[in-house]
Amino acid sequence: MSVVGTMIRTHATVIIIQQVKGDTSWNLRDKLEFSLPSPWTRTYFLSSADEVSGQTIEE
């Protein structure tokens, strides 16, 4: 089982999302020299459905 699969069972989803965004933010700022405080917004989309249409996500 992957690390992410294990984390999902034991951690709140919001914590996992924050960790992924934080880690990738550091990498992006290091490589691309962002002048903004953060390359990510504080929002995220999460769905437990098998398939979600693009229109649903946009709404």
C-alpha cells in the first residue's frame, strides 16, 4: 500500500492536502523563484464519487 493510502486512513484529509501543498510550494518556489507568498490558494476540491464531470467541478 502506498504512503498516501496509509495516510488517508489515519489522517484528516485537510491535513494531507495542506502537507502536499506545503511540500510542493517549497519545491516550486525553490525552482521557479516565485515572487508571491504562495503559489497555491487555500481552497481544494475533494470528492468521494467515482466520477465527477468537469461541469460539476466548475460549479
